[in-house]
Amino acid sequence: MSSNTQQDPIKEDGHIPDDPLTDHSYDGIREFDNPMPGWWKALFWGSIVWSAVYWLYYENGLTPDRSVIAAYDRALAANMEKQFSEIGELKPDRATILKFTKEPKWLAFGKSVFQTNCVSCHGNNAEGKIGPNLTDDKWKNVSKVEDIPKIIANGAGGNAMPAWKDKLNENEIVLLASYLLSVHGTVPPGSGLAPIKGETKVISDLDESADAPAGEEPQPGAEPGKDETTKTDAAPQSGEASK
Ligand code: HEC
């Protein structure tokens, strides 16, 4: 009890609180018995109990993932399924891709998939960033409309362009291709980066008048009937005859 430190606040104003003391004494030094306040202990024990409840609810490994993120993903998938039931399973062919370039609702969908997955490399409006500009007429891996979904699915440039077939479903890939064609020819701000090495191709079957399945380059002004003689038996489809 006779401990005398120089700056002892108790000594200075002469007041010793009459709080209870613990019953031990070290070299005459005693300790007040001031337990943590009840609310503090309640928080402490409460958080321990809560962690157990939380773990059982979210992490028990038995029930499906109950996290908000998982619920969101499930809702998103369900919503997509519902929306896609309207259009069925799209084929990644030219006709389908071109068809959806004229459907604003699905273009908006393609755009949102692009915004989520592609802008980091290709820029907000496909103007190019680390990945090439996708709005111009210079392509490296694409010379036909159908090459676009192939590249998106399988990647290119030794994975510099990642493959998306495990992350996106077929419909998303087709609608991405339609979206890209819908911005083809626009000149978004920030475009004008130097083309990447090897970007020398042009999409040959973009022109809708080339709807004949012959796959020849559509020459502006070329008479569809011009070389019909050589083609008629190869492509007896109705499209050619009605043109
Ligand atoms: C990690 C960066 C990165 C991401 C993310 C990315 N790309 Fe690419 N993309 C590239 C690179 C780099 C190339 C050029 C590949 C090459 O050199 O052959 C490319 C090429 C392409 C091409 C072919 C261009 C051409 O001229 O041949 C298309 C189409 C394309 N990307 C679409 C997409 C779409 C759609 C997405 C989103 C689903 C996407 N990319 C996401 C980096 C990326």
C-alpha cells in the first residue's frame, strides 16, 4: 500500500476510489477489481455464439450455398433461363448472328455480357485497349461472321484472348457476336489505337445481300445471276433464285 510512484494520479488529487480490490498483492501492489462492463462481455460472448450460428448456417457444407452472392448467381441463372426460353438454344451460325443484330432487346443483353467480361481488355465500347479494337474493319482471326463466336469460345493469340466457352453459354456467345457486329463500323471515343500485328483480314460475308449460302465474296454490283450457271446445282436454295 505504500507504493509511491511520482506521477500517481490517485496520490495527486488525494482521492482513492473505493472500488473493490482483488485479493492478491504483488510486492504490496494491489489491483482494483474492475471487471469489463456487462455490455462489453455481452458483445464478446455474443460474437462467439454468433460465429457458431453463422458457420452452421452458411458454411456447414451440407445445405446449398446460402450466401448472398450464391443466391444472386442462382437468381441470375434462373432469370437467364427464363429469358432464353423465349429464343431457345441459338446456333452460332451466320444467319442467327445477323438476325440478332436487329433485335434491340437481345443486343442490349449482348452488350451487358460484353460490359461484364470484355471491357477490361477491349474497352467500354469495343474501341480497343490491351485487346484490339473490335469496331474497325481490321481483323486478325476473323474473316467470316461465324469466326467471331469461334474466337470468343476458343480464345486466340495463345490465350492473350481467353477462351470463354466454359464461362459463357452458347447463347451468350452468339449474342456477343451480334453485339460486336452491331458496333462494327462505329468509331467510339478512344479508338484509333494502332492495329495489332496481323490484323489484315476483313469480314467477307457481312453484307446482307450475300445471304446466298455459296460463301463467295459479295461483289457490290455483281449480278447474282452472273455465274448462276455454275452454281445452280450446287446451291439450289430458294434464296438465290428469288434474288
Ligand atoms: C484478357 C484480355 C481480354 C479479354 C478479357 C477479352 N479479350 Fe478478346 N482479345 C484479346 C486479345 C489480346 C486479342 C488479340 C488476339 C490475337 O492476337 O490473336 C483479342 C481478340 C479478340 C477477337 C478477335 C479480334 C481479331 O481481330 O481477330 C474477338 C472477336 C474478341 N477478342 C472478342 C472478345 C469478347 C467478346 C470478349 C468478352 C467475352 C473478350 N474478347 C475478352 C484480349 C481479351
